[in-house]
Amino acid sequence: GENVEQHPSTLSVQEGDSAVIKCTYSDSASNYFPWYKQELGKRPQLIIDIRSNVGEKKDQRIAVTLNKTAKHFSLHITETQPEDSAVYFCAASRSGGSYIPTFGRGTSLIVHP
Amino acid sequence: GAGVSQSPSNKVTEKGKDVELRCDPISGHTALYWYRQSLGQGLEFLIYFQGNSAPDKSGLPSDRFSAERTGGSVSTLTIQRTQQEDSAVYLCASSLAISSSYEQYFGPGTRLTVT
């Protein structure tokens, strides 16, 4: 089955700095990679996703890159703000049939004002 | 529109008792998932329902755990003879799970405490 590794487990940055979270996956057939943000005491919510037919996707201050050859993908947050503080989860899955994403263990991002 | 709802929001039970947790998915979502999240930990997959197909129970940690989904909508997760290690937040999610949208919509969770 799929195995997703996520690093770092904790990331502390100053407001305005950039933050990068990295994930690797094992199943070369995986082709859909979502990122979820979970604020303290709240439910996870999708913030961005990428499919295997593109190498990069941006949405304002958030971007995700995918390297299929190396089987890794990363979340980039620029100009971080205190409200970006949360736990971020990456996931990998195959589309079609049973859609059961495999999640990474999460990265706790702390943005200091 | 209405999102995924779960009840109860909090449940405190004594070791050895049975508990039932309920999930109401978004209307029209054919896929439904249960996850367990221990304090400060990741999302542990428990079970997956998709339409009328047999559920994928590969994540259930023991035979004390079971789940059903009636009429393709509401789901109930049952934990029998609860143990202290069952204490966690139980999250439900639903999804259209089609090529145009795999986004999972999570409920607020049920915080289970076994004393």
C-alpha cells in the first residue's frame, strides 16, 4: 500500500518568512495530492491540491510542487501570517475506484508575530 | 449548504461500555470515511463506504470497532467494550469521490473520553 512521509513535524517561522513542508510517497500510481489545514480545535479543510499531470499549482500565497520522478511534493507558503499557524497534512492517492487517501503525520506550523 | 455533522460532540464513558457515534454526511456525497485522531497525532483511517459497495474495513483496529451506513447516508461507528486507549477525536468525512472532485469535507468530530 501507499506510504506517505511528511517533514518536518514542527516548523517555527517569523511572520513574513516563507515556510516549506515536504512529503514523499511510495506508490508510483498515486496521481492526486491534496493538502489539508487543521487549525487548533477545528476540522481539517482542503487548502490546495495537485494532480499528476501538472508540476506546480499556485493560489495566492500558497503553492504546491510535484516531482513525480522523485515521488515527492511540497507545500510552499510565502509571506506567512499568524493565522497560517495550524497543522498541515499532505495526502496521496490514486483516482478512480476506491478513493482512500493516505495521509502524512502532519506538520505543526507556528508563525511568530 | 449544510456541511458534515457529527453527534455527540463530546462523549465521556466508562471503560467497558459500548458507544455509538453518528455522522451525517453532505447530501449527495457517496463516499464516507471515519478517521481517528489522537491528541497531537495524524489522521488514522478506520473505514470507508462508497455507494452500495462493500465497505473497506482495513483500518479498523480491532473487532470491537464496527460501522454501518444506512440508506447510503447516515453512518454510525460503534465501539464495544471501550478501553482507555480508544480515547481520541473521531472524525467523519464525506466526498463526491469523482474525478472532478475528490475533496473530503470533514465533520467537527466527536471527542471520546474513556475513564
